[in-house]
Amino acid sequence: MDLDALFELVRLKSGRCSIRCRTHNETMHIGTDPCTEAAELHVRPQRIAERAREAAGSGTPFVVWDVGLGPAGNAIATLETLRTVEAPVEIHSFEIDTRVLEFALRHAQALGYLAGWEEPVRALLARGEARPLPHVLWRLHRGDYLGQIPSAPPPAAIFHDPYSPARNPAMWNTDVFRAARERVGEGRCLLTNYTRSTAVRVTLALSGWWVGYGAATGEKEQTTVAASVPELLKRPLDGAWLRRVRASTNAAPQRGGAYARGPIGEADFAALCALPQFAQTCRLMGEVPSSTE
Ligand SMILES: C[S@@+](CC[C@H](N)C(=O)[O-])C[C@H]1O[C@@H](n2cnc3c(N)ncnc32)[C@H](O)[C@@H]1O
């Protein structure tokens, strides 16, 4: 299908350009613009520059997973940050359909952020690998993310950026988050994403992640950050959030590929309360179900 039938350039409130996917009816980076959102939501909260420098002494590269490469806003923002960081980094981008990146390349001038990075982007598309900076290896994993997870090295940072849970539910379920958590293993990893959905946070927690309040970006006061170890979280979800889980009409964890909304069930709430992150708070709130006592 013609690229223009799939995507269109749109002007955001900020005056900058972004891309709308006609089939998903979603505009990317709608709050600000591709690079501002990438910096506010992923690169800065993940402390990419500092953590890559810290990792340099370990002898292994700092590994970033860029889930949903799309038009590469997050990847390019990461590269811009890494220009002055002399530490080995690998960016592993996952994408099921690279046509949006081809569309972005065609409109590199209007989009702005791709300027100067066209050659590595072309190499990535052509060969699945590029070296955009001497110390950075950029690899593309084509196909469905879940199936590609085993072929990428364990990450220290995950930018989880597919389309929304309502339009892209298979990317927000327990299978996906659990598989990523298992790949991290004993490592220290942060996962950032743009949603503040109670259901997504419940899904992350029940998939083995510690979950916290994420940075504000654009018109969003809050997003979500998850970590493989609690000490990486600045603001872990707390009792106020657990009360919200109880009251919400959309707190059931996402399982499977069909988008399902609903309140959390008793068994899932008990499982949440049994997690180390919430066990004490649940007890203080008198929320420990008899089955787990
Ligand atoms: C919102 S866009 C990503 C924007 C991009 N991260 C950026 O910074 O410019 C979402 C991307 O996720 C991709 N995607 C959706 N489902 C996927 C899947 N199952 N596996 C891999 N990529 C997927 C879409 O094709 C789309 O390009």
C-alpha cells in the first residue's frame, strides 16, 4: 500500500510536525513533538547518559530496547544524548512494520529531528544494523516484539512505546511484560511508557515489575515507570494508587490480544497485595484478603 495512504504529516499544537497513522487513527508524540517527548518521557527519566557512563566500567555495553521504533523519535533522541558520552551502547529497536520509518525519511526536512541521521537510518533499514556513532551499535529486530525478545541481549533500559492499549492491546499484556522482565533476569532495568492507565500499571506489577509514577510530558501530568529492582524507582506506586485500583472501572490486568476493560477481580487484587511492593500497604489498609493471610 502507498505510504501516503497509511500515514500523514500533521502539525501539532507546539507548531512542530509529527506523523499520524491512518490505520490506527493515532498521532505520535501528540503532546509536544517527537524529540521533546522522547527526552521528557524516556531519555531523561532513564538517566541514559549517566547510566551508560556508569556501565562503561563493567566491560559490557549499556543496552537500550526501543520497543516500537516507529519513526525513530526515541532512538534519535537517545543518539543525540549519546553524542558526548564515550561509553559503549547498543540500541535494539523492535518494529513490526518499518513503513512508518520510510515515510519519516521521506519527510525528514519537515520533521526536523532526523536531519543528519538519514544515513544510519537508511543503513538500519537496509541491513538491520548501523553504527550511528563510533561507540553506538544500532540493531533492528523486525517482526512481532514478543517473538523477538529472545534474540536481543538483556536490557538496562526499555522505552515501551507501541500504540495505545486500546488500539494495540497485544503489546500491553502480561505475556509481553513478563517476557521482557524474564529477559532482564538479575539485571537492573527501567521501563518507561506514556500511559498512566491503572490497568497497565496492574498488568506490569503482576508481570514481575516494581511500578512507579513516571515523569510528566506535554499535557500529561503523569506517566508510568517500572523497574526490575525497587531502588531504581523514585516514586513507587503507593496506598493512594491502591485505593484507585479498588475504585477504578478499568483496573483489570490485560491478558491476551483483545482489549478488555473492567474492574479488578478479587484474585488479581489478592495477587497484587501479595507482591513485596504492596504487601505492607495492603496490610495497613486492611486490604489483605483472607485467602492470602
Ligand atoms: C507510537 S509508534 C512508536 C513511536 C516511536 N517510538 C518514536 O519514538 O518515534 C508505535 C510503533 O509500534 C509498532 N508496533 C506495534 N505493534 C508492534 C509489535 N507487536 N511488535 C513490534 N512493533 C510494534 C508500530 O508498528 C509503530 O511503528
